[in-house]
Amino acid sequence: MAICAGAAPPHPPERGSVARPDFEQPLLHARGVVQARKQDPAERDHEAQGTPEGDDDGATFVRTCFNGLNALSGVGLLSIPYALAEGGWLSLVLLLAVAMICCYTGLLLRRCMAASPSVRGYPDIGALAFGAKGRFVASAFLYAELYLVAIGFLILEGDNLDKLFPGTSLSVGGLAVSGKQLFVVLVAVVILPTTWLRSLAVLAYVSASGVLASVVVVFCVLWAAVVDGVGFQGKGRMLNVSGLPTALGLYTFCYCGHAIFPTLCNSMKEKDKFSKVLVICFVACTVNYGSMAILGYLMYGDDVKSQVTLNLPEGKISSKLAIYTTLINPFSKYALMVTPVATAIEERLLAGNKRSVNVLVRTLIVVSTVVVALTVPFFGHLMALVGSLLSVVASMLLPCICYLKIFGLTRCGRGETLLIAAIIVLGSLVAATGTYSSLKNIVHEL
């Protein structure tokens, strides 16, 4: 979406309103870009502390694309055929719609960041829109979502490794650890060094492995269909109205990466190209998600399971490769999730670039996620409950609400206002249905 350069005419503040810094014009009728005001030295120093690295050694365009693709290409890839089975073939329209909406709200976030030089992250967007209360709300949703997703990765790794290697145990100093608990601890030990990488330019190499893993899983499923004899026997249904809420919730979960978009943007050398990064990432992920959804549904129809890898024939190389590759995603994404949380804590501690403090903070975060993953009962369903609400709020509702507040209804225009209002209604619907579904599952487990 192109933005023409030029000087925008000044807008006098309305009577009774507080004067705000000059902002860019809204997305749907951009006419110019206002030159940013100069920063004083203290402000520049504060901004440097909040950014993982400076412009001189920031992430390149390609590396940021890898980080963005890794943020969006997650474990939702395994459930996308099940989502299509729940909604029917016509629900693919919803997948495309959700992708376009989440890409658009990502662009809104980028525009909010460009509205003021003081905006360096998601909480700053909330503060610019609603002051201290806005910062608190945005921070609460942002960090809670990222923290819970990181815990979910540990649980996922523990469950899958326990199924691959049942009965595994380890005794250290008379203390015996076995099964899922053992694998959760071992995975955390392996992941820990990746969390010490403060530079997202370096972390891009870890992200590249996650992006490659997502592509490999799709090819493994295709191989099982064409070479291993599974074939394309599933016909499926055109539309299943009763399953649309579940399908919509799963589709939305696949694109909930907005919490780390500001961090990725701040890590770039050329921040003005971040909008292009978003478009490339969403298009690539939609192609990958769509391919997996169509393949899985054509292969197994309505019998496809919640994770398509569970349907694959046992003993085949493609099946084993798909399962092992699936385990790479949490390894590659964990550090990306906890980096914004760790950076916020380090800012509070005024740690700056103190290596020892940074390592200690990130190590304690990993330890805390391990403790929660091992001790909280029914945490899988609890995470689904909180995650459905938090992810939708962070990816759909907050970007729209903050954008309207910052730029104002009169400057957004009728068309853009109606579009954003529709997104808010849709996001509220997804949050409500996801919360109800998760609560139902928790009650069922009790």
C-alpha cells in the first residue's frame, strides 16, 4: 500500500483537546508524511535501550522476513486441515479474509509506530492512544500472550517427545525424572542459549530453521499422499455452519503474531520497509497454510484429526520426518516469543547492555516457564482459553482501537472507519466463541 511523500498540511487541535504530535495520514487516504520532530539526547538514549540493536547493526530486510515468517508459521500449521474440515471448503474464504484482516491490522500498528518518534513498541502505542492506562492494558495483553505461548511450546515438546520415546527416565543424585517432565526440562536446557541472543539479526538464523521446518512438513504430507499411497480420497463438505466458529478461531490463531511486530520493526536497519516485510510474510504464510489445509482435507476428508501428523501412516519415512520436523518449530520460536518480555524487564532494571544481567533475566524467565509447564494442571486448555482472548485482542482489537484513537474518526474517513468497525465486531466474535470453546473443554476435563 503506497504512501505518497510530501508535506501534509497542519491540523489545528480541536477545542478542548490536548495538542498531539503531527501524525501521518490514515492508511486509506494517505496524502503525505509529516517530518518527525527532532529527539533530544535523553530521548535517543531511552530509545536505544528499548531496541534490541541499533541501526548500524540491525537486521536486514531478508533476516526480518525470516523472523516475521517464523512468528506467523507456527504449530497452527498442523491444525489447519482440521479447521477446514470443521468449516467446509467454503471456509477457505474465511482463511483468506482473516489473513487480509490481520495483515491490515499489522499495517495499522506500523502506522501507529510512525505517528510519533517516542513509540518504540506495542505498549507505547497504547500509551500514545490512552495514556498510562493504555500502556498498562497493552502491556498486560502483550506480555501475557507471549509468556503463555512460550509455556505452551514447552508443553507441546514434552508431550510429543514423550510419545516418541515412551518410558524414558533419568536419575540424578537420587532424584528420578521421567516422561513428559524430563523432556520439558531437557528442551528448556537446549532452548536456553537461544534466549541469550539479544540481536534479532542473529536470531534470524534460528528463525530460518523454523521457516524451513514449516515448508518441510507440507512436503512430507504431500509425499505421504502421492508416494506412500494415501491418495486423495477425502471429498469433504462444502459448508458446515456449526463448525464455522471453530474454524474461524483456528484460522485467527494462525496469524496472531502482532505482539512481536514492533520488536521486529525496531530491529530493522531500514524500518521504512517493514510494511513490505508484513505483506511478504502474510502472503507466504497464507500460501503455506492454504496448501496444508487443502492437502490434508483432500487426503482424509472429515476424518482428519486435530493434528494432521496423527493421520499419517505409521512406519513411513515421510511420517517420521514430519513429526520430527514439527518439533523444530517450538525450538526456533521460543526465543522470539520471550525476547519482548525480557527486553521490558531489562528496561525496568535499567540493565541496558549489561550482559550478566541480560543473561540472568532471560534464564529466570525460562526457569519460570518450566515451573508453570510442570505444575499447572489442565494448562493446555487454560492456555487455549487465555490465548484465544489475548491473541485476538492483541492482533485485531487493540490495533484498530488505538489507531482510531490516535488519528481520530474525522481523519480516518467513513470507509476506513466502517472497515475498522467491522474488524472489531469480527474480533469480538472470535474471542467470544474461542473463550466459550475453551471453557467447555476445561469443564469437560474436570
